[in-house]
Amino acid sequence: MPDSLHALTLYLQYRYDTSLKRRWGDIERYTLRPKPEVILFDCDDCLYFDGWKLASTLTAKIEEWCTSKKNLPAGEAYQLYKKHGTALKGLLAEGHMEETEEEIDQYLSDVHDIPIHEHLSIDNELRDMILKIDPTIPKYIFTASVRAHAERCLRALGIDDLFVDIIDVKSCNLATKHSTEAFEAALKIAGVKDPETCLFLDDSTKNIATARSLGIRSFLVGRVGRDCGTPITSEHAEHEIDIIHDFPNVMPEIFIHD
């Protein structure tokens, strides 16, 4: 691209980004971005928001499993989570579980045995929003939970037919989602060669930070923290939105308009 055309294109991108109040980091490193080629959507507390009821139920199921199945003291599940990134990784690392596919699958099945349809229902507005995304951009679910749980959530919301695949905890070799390992696995599965062509939406500031460290364009969904109940923000997010339905407001260029 000739220098003059490059400069003009960069200026127009800058004007557009500014109009949408996007963050771009160090202005000295501001460059032309490639067209988005893949979108990774988190599932829980991102595609839907139920006041963390499902998340709290899942936490309680993990606690119950650890105390009833492994006779661990109350609260130990949370300590394992804090120390190892997930309770499962802690259970394996500290010898509370055999590292066999059968036992890992049983754990994941047990703790995700939640009546999803009591919490979630069809969201036609969400479905319409996703359907208006440029159909040439493949969409994936990237979740810290297990595939079966994500499938149940997607069916309950009425959007299970809109994604290429689900990248779950097993797809990432049980790596904690906010680890570089998990994101590198997700990018590989989605066929992403240039991280800047990937858009990522999530409610976790830790996940957003890791994604951005790899060059992924990241969007924080939800601006109130589950644990603190107070406003949260992320300097690593290109933009922050209250709910997933607001995504067209911050990435209008990937949506087909009537």
C-alpha cells in the first residue's frame, strides 16, 4: 500500500475508533488492523446473565462433590481453586483424584449436573444479534466449563446451531482458562494464525488480560464483579459493555444492517 494511502486509511481507522471510544493502547504502536476472521464467545455470565445464579450453583456442586466424594473439609474446594486456578487442577495436583479420563469425566459430569432450563430460556434478541454478524466470520464458544454444560446452555438460549464448535476445558488439556496455554489451544483449534484477527468476549478481567497479552482483540461483557459486587473495568479491553446484546454498538462494522 502506498504511503499516502496507508496514512489516509490509518487516519480513517483512528477517527472511527475514536468515535466508538475504543481503547488502543500506546498511540505510538497504533497500526492498521486486519479484518476480524474469528470470534470467541465465553458462555456463562457472558451469553446470558442471571445474577450469577448458575455460577453459584456450580460452585456449590463443586464444594458438595469435594466434601461428599473425597471427604475434604468444607471450604477446601475454594482453596484448591485459589491455589491451582481450578478445583479440578487442585484435586489432581494434590492427589485427591486419579488422573484418569474416566474419573475426570465423572467429576466434570457430576459438578455440571445442573437443571439449566430452570435458569435459562430462549433469547430471541440474542439469536437475532448473532445472526446479523457477518456470516463469513466463524463463531466459537470458548468456555472454562465442559462441552455438555455449554451445549445445554446454548440449547436453552435457542442458539445452539449458530457456532462452529465449543472449545471447553478438555479441549485445552484442563488448563485454567486465564492461562496462556488455554488461549493458545483455543486459537489453534479455531485456526487463528494472527491473534489480532480474533475477537474475544468474556466477563472475566483475568481472561481479558491474558487474551490481550497475546494480541487478541478483547471485549469485557458485564461491568460488575461477581465476587465484589462493585464496578469492574479492564485496561486490556478494547471496549466494555453491560450485556452481550450491546456488542453491535461497539463493533458495528461486522454486523449486517437492514
